[in-house]
Amino acid sequence: MFTNLGRAAVQRLPLRTIATSSVVSRLVSRAAPNQRGLAVLVSDLSRSGALRSFATKTETTEPAKKTTKKTVKKTTKKKPTKKTTKAAAKPKKAKKVEKKKPATRKVKKPLSPEKEEQLKIRELKMASLYYAESKAKVTKVKLPSTAYLLWISEKLKGNSRDALATQEAFTKVTNEWKTVSGSELAGLKRTAEANKLQNEANHKAWVESYTVEEIQRANRARQMLKRKFNYPAKRPVHLLKDDRRPLGVRSPFTYYVKARWASGDFENQTASSGIKTQSEEWKNLSAAEKAPYEELSRADRARRAREQSVLSE
């Protein structure tokens, strides 16, 4: 029992150099009554002391191993930094030149005969200046050019035009017109003639605001509108009079017809029968008899040439 306790105590001692004398004397004092146990204890201590001394020597001679923890550095992947300098521009590859396909023109649908006619009428109306003439101030607002229109305008001055709306009012005005005196009527005619001249002057100024070629084109368009499309309906064609346009050259026969009508030999004949008789006479005239009329025609041709040269300047 004692031996086992001693061994356990010895084994619990710290691993360092221990003085064997002090330990032995302490144990001997405790185990003095038992001689046999003392001998066993001494032998055990000597064996364990030797071993312990050997252990302490080896501990002091061998250097203590340092237990260093390995610090593992975490390697974080660095993001690629953007280059501040622009990379050199790569040469662009030459684009392939593709052959362009020829553009296909859209084929317009042919117009119907009705639409073609409407388009033609519209073009002729624009060229005829009908619309421009009706909208012009100098031609739209005209002065009364007859004595009756002048008298009616004076009667209605300051009154409403609705006064002529009824048959009774119209009959009253016409009866008053029949009672107009001769002196008053003469004054109305003079005023109306002056108004007519003023209207013609205004219309002439409007015509001359266009070129001679534009007026000629307008007259041709008006003739075509009347001949092909009967426009304006129920009215004769009104051609624009342009004094700037040189008059046409009259032929020798035209001068002869004019002279024959002025002689008074054909007063009782119609125009058709008179022209027929005059044409027969012209054929039977000699060269000497035709010479004066041919001279008039040459002079007229020279006059036209002078007027055309002035217009071209």
C-alpha cells in the first residue's frame, strides 16, 4: 500500500531538478515504523531519481521547440485595373464594297380618262387667269358703266339691298326709271361713260401686271377650255386685251376687203355673201391693181418688226 502511494507521489512531482536528500529525509521520517517499506521506497527513489535526473538533463540540453503558428496570408485576387492610357487604335478593316442594285422605279398606275380630263381642266384654268381676274380688286369692284345701273345704285345708296327682293319693290323702281327726265338721263350717260373708261383703265393696269407671254398663254388656255370642255358654259369666251402685243400683219386681200366694205357697195348683203363676191373680184385683179394693197401689207410687216424689237429690249 505504501509503495503504490509513493510511486504515485513521485510521478506527480514537477519535471525539474530535485534535491534527493531532502526528499529522502522527509519520506524516512514518515515511514520509519515500517523498515521493509523504507527499503523498498529507497530503492524506488534511487531508481526514479536517476531516471528523473537523466530526464532533467535531457530537458535542459535540448532547446525548447518554438511553437509558431503559421500565419496563412489570404491572397485576394486583384481586379484588373483599367488602363488610363487609350490603347492604340487598331487599323479598321476595309469594308467590302457591295455593288448597289439598280433602283427599281415604281410604275405609276395609268390615270383614268375622267381623272386625266379633270387634271387637264385644272391646268388650263390656272393658265387662263380666270380665278386671278375674278379676285383682282380693280376688276371685281367695277363702277356702274350704264345709265340704268348708275341710277339704280344712286337709288339704293344708303339702303339695304333687300328692297329689291320683292316683285312689288322691283316694279316700283322700274316705273320710276321710266319717268326720268331727258336732262337727268344725259347726265347719267356722261357719268356712266366716264366710269366705263375708268374700268377699262383699271383692267388694263391689271393685264399689264403680267408679261405679254403670260397673257398670250392665258388667251390660248381660254380658247381651249371653251372649245374642248365648254367652259365657261352659257357664256362666250372672253379674251384678255393686251395693247402691248403687236398687231398681226394684214394680208393684201384683207386690205382689199376693208376697202370694199368702206365703199358702200355691199350694204345690202350679208357678211358671208359679201366676202364670197370680194374673193372672186380679188382673183380677177391684175398685178398692177393688187400692188397698192401689197404695199400696205409690207408696211404693216415692218411695223410689227419694230414693235417686237422694242418688246425684246
